[in-house]
Amino acid sequence: MTTKISDPMLMQLGEFVAARLGLHFPKERWCDLQRAAGSAAIECGRRHDLDRYIQELLSPGLTQKQMEVLANHLTVGETYFFREKRSLEILQERILPELIRTRGGQGTSVRIWSAGCSTGEEPYSVAIVLNRLMADLKGWNVEILATDIGRHALTIAERQDFVDAVLALKPHDPDASFNRANALGNLRQYADALAGYDRVLALKPDHAAALNGRGIMLQELRRFKEAFAAHDKAFRFDPSLPYVEGQRLHTKRHACDWPNLADETARLERHIDEGKLVAMPFMLIGAGDSETRQLAAAEIYVRDKYPTGVSWRRQRAQYARDKIRVGYMCGEFREHATAYLTAGLFECHDRNSFEIHAISTNPSDGSAMRKRLDAAFDVVTEVSGRVDGDIADVIRQAEIDILVNLNGYFGDDRTGVFAARPAPLQVSYLGYPATMGAPFIDYIIADNTVIPDGHQKHYAEKIVYLPNSYQPNDGPRTTRRTATRAECGLSRAGFVFCCFNNQYKLGPEIFGLWMRLLAQIPGSVLWLLEWNGSVRRRLLDEAKQRDIGEDRIVFAPLMKFQEHLSRVHLGDLFLDTIPCNAHTTASDALWCGVPVLTSLGSTFAGRVAASLLKAVGLDELITHSLEEYEALALTLARNPGQLATLKARLAENRNKAPLFDTPRYTRNLEAAYRTMWERQQRDEPPASFLIEDGADGR
């Protein structure tokens, strides 16, 4: 049955392009027109047009390049073509032989074999794919197939067998070794991938992309000093390598390597303003304070990674049911900050009105938190290791109404799934504190503090304003025991300034301010997390340059969440960072009774702590300049009575203020979901709106 389409322009686009494709059109527009026509035909429900469409594409005179582009799009999950038996026959019977004959389209050809094995009747196994690969495509570049097979293989051993066999095709070719290292990195086998990049560099020392890959693996292994050295070398060999400049600067911040940081940040920002591919969006969260530039970087990235297509269009859901089906997609359903913020939310959802799904992109860690999360959801779908197109299909089959992105460009970034538009409404929430700059994300969850009036223009999404704070919190938290100062290396007396933020949020300006506080408060210490030995050494050296002894900085080893929570209360005052604030670490400190001092920034990420402080009734700890921040820190450290009054109010508010009232927060978020879903059902486009506290949206 043909699907009724409310937007006639979509139907017209499909008709126009299907009629024109392969005949008369500007050559440079071929790719966009091909994608548009195919997507329009599918989205209009006109499957009978598919064969005619493909036949027109295969008309005499089609160039090899056009044939490669066609084959690529026919095997991309977001267009569904590779699910069609007729499409697969054309790929294997007409396109693949021609590409093999001309020795062209290497990556395209192996993707065709991948599609054939994944949708055919034969078991999708490494052995079958390898036999076909070696018979027809020996010696070709097989990076694309290596990634696809690696993601789909059932066991780690099977994956390892495959990538080893790929390398055996060309054992002394640096590009073959590079492809193998990339595949291992995609499989999160970071140490093995690192060894693979080292093999490439032994064969070709100036291989900039391998140096960049090496840096990424070293960062995953928390070897930040070495990671920066690798990125720095890659940048010197090839400054135009996409995204290497931003990766280099981000790793430099992770290593707390601050010389020339301001000048290098200014250069990166200038290149973003020029529209260059220099920084993945997350790289700007800790490095800049411009929402305009964050939007620009995100839009540049989206245009590069997810070219525009009709598949981005929202589609009105045709199914009807009593409950709204919400799908939370995340790679952190495990022992992770995101899970500790959201577990109570998932448990509190109203099951009479909502059906709550988890789409987990990382495997279970078997932890108590993961078991709690599994129990909180109505349906848990494991998609770890699957390619974005397959995940999008899973979500479509589940008929998710509202798909919530808990990662964004942070962590296990699977933006490609959302680019495939598998759900009628798609929402950015919690994980990424900035715009995604993507037309396939409809809404971002925020509040009036993190996105104040006048800032909406910096967001591609429409904004949902929750009351109080945008950040959920897991209500009452318990710890098995309470740590002592002696156990944590802290003296029994003396003021303890603390900050447990990730080290990339630190910088010379805020660190210099902290050292001035230590110099003016005798016996005080600064308590920080210890990420690794090289970062510790860098910070101690920076302190020494400011005449602060090593005994004035105490490092807390990394611990599991519950163990860490047992020691946070030992701090007297939590010092926030800018331009990127404490997020989960701020709410942890507040729950543990430690006041948080912040300075209001100019971006979402720089205003989070202020949002939390307002929601717990401690607005006076929000300053508006670093001078005011420093003065208030000194006042509180010198006046124990004033600090004690703040702590008493925090202890009282903790059990009654909105910040830790999980059921109240959940009702407000559900009201937001109802509002956006009702607009969608009325066929109205997304629009920004405000939720009143306590409104249930019904």
C-alpha cells in the first residue's frame, strides 16, 4: 500500500529526480540527486519505483565514478536499498563485475560483498567473506570491509582472525597495516591498535594519519603526554589532515601542557571561522567560550560526515497506541557518570503513559549499576558492535516515537544513527552540552540558565526549557562507608579547596587563580584527581613556577563511583572551572554537602554549575567574573562561620530543593515529551517551549 505523504514537495522531488537522473543535470550534483531520488522513492512508500529508478541509473554512458557512488548509496543502511533483493542482484551481477574488470572502486566492491553476506541466505561469517575477498579482490584496499566485518563478527577471536587475514594480503604495505589498525581501534582494542599504528610508522615514519590514530589510541589509554606528542607530529607533517589540529589541542589540554595554549586556541578558532575541517565539535567544549563558534564547528562537521539527504526529513508516525515509546540511546549504560545521573529518572517514568526503551551501544560491564538499569527499562536492546545503519533499522522496527541521544558528540558517538532519521522525533539530552548543529536533531533539553534568552540563535535545535535545572539527579545516594582525611592524605586541620573535574577543563588562568588562593590561605591545600603520573608532574611543575610547594597539592586516585563519593565530603569548598564547568562532579559535591563556587560562563557548558546552584538554593555562590570568584573564595576560606551557614542551608535544601527531587524532575521531563509528541501528531514542526514546574502535560 502506498504511504500517504502530507508534504507534496517530497513526492515532487522523487518524481523530478527519478525522471532526470542519468539524463540532463549538472555533473557536480549527481551524488545529491541520486540520494534524494532514492530516499524519496522509499519514504513515499513507492517500492515499485525502485527497479525503474535503478535501471535509469544504469543507462549507457554511466561513468565509473558514478557507478561507484551508486553502489555506495545502494549499500548504505539509511536508504534501505541493501535490504532489497533486486538491489543486491544488480549490485553483484552488474556493478561489481564492472568494477573488478576496471580495477576501480576497491572499497565499494568489498562493501558490496559485505552487503551480500549480511543479507543473503548464507551465514554471515568471516570465512565466507574472506574466501570471496581473496578470490576476487586480492591485494585491494579492504578498510571498509574490515570495519564492517569487525563490527558484525560474533567473537573477539573471529574479529582478530579477520583483521590478521586482511594484513596477510599485503604484509609490507603501510596502508594495509593502517587499515588493520583502524579496524582494531573501531573494535576498541586500543593496545593492539596502537601496535598496529606503530607498525605503519616503522614502514612509513611520516604517515600523518597513522600518527593521528596513534595519538587517539594513547589518549584512550590515558597516556596523554605521549598522545600529544603523536598529534603534534602528525600536525607538523600534514596540517591539513582533517580534524588533527583540534585533536592536537584537545590532547594538549588533557596533558595539562599549557605553553602557547592561548595562541594555538586562537589559531584553531580562526580556522573554524574560515570553515576549515580542523575540530570535531567536542574539542571546543573545554577550549573556547563562543557559542557562535561551537555552532559553526558542529555545522562544518555535520556537512562533512553526514551529507544532506531527504532521509533527514521528519516523518509523521502512522502507528497509534496509548503509550509514548521513548528510546534512550547511549554507550554509557554502565559504571559511568551518565548512568549515575539518570538511573532514578528511568525508574520513575510513568509506565501508564510511557514505554521506556534502552538502546545500548556498548556491551554490559556486568556491574551493579548495569543490573539496576536493566531492571529500570521496559526493553533493553543491545546493539554493541553494529554499524549505524543496522542500529537505525533496529530502532525503526521497534517503532520508537522519541529517540533521545544521551551521548551527542561525547563518548560513544553514534551520530550516524540519528542522521538516518530512525524516529519521528530526535532529542539531544545531557551528554553533549552544546548544539549538535544537525538538522536531524529536533530538540535539545535545557533550562533558562544554560541557554538564556537571546542565546537560542546559537542552536540548530529547538529548545525545551525545563524548570529548575536541565540535569537529572539520582535522588538519595548511599555510600558503604565514610572516608577520613588521613586515609585520603589530607591533614586533620587546614582548609581543603577541591576540584574533581576532568583535567582538560583546567587551564593556566584558573590554575593560577587557585595558586593565589593557596598563597593567601596558610595551611590550605588543593585536592585534585590524579589522572596519571605525567599530568601530576605537569601540575606540580606549574605550581612550583608560582612558588607553591608540592605539599600544597594533594592528588586523589581514580576510584569507582561509590568509593569516590565516600571521600568528597572531606572538601571544604569545591572550586569550579571555566570555560567548561563541573557537571556531574558539581552535583556530587552538592549532594555530599560541599558548596560549589562557580563563575557564570557564556556557553551551555560554562553555565551548568550555576543551573545546579539555583536548583539547590545557593545562588550566592554564582559569581560573574574571575575577580569576584577569587574574592568570594578568599572570604569563605577566611570566615568559617559564613561557610558553615552555607553548608547548613545546603544540608537542609538537599532533601527538599528541586535538584535532587527525582520524581518531580521526571514529571517535568515527561511533560516535555508529551508536548513535543502532541505537536508531532498534529503535524506541526518542532518549536521551542517552556515547561512549568509541576505540569504533567496532560
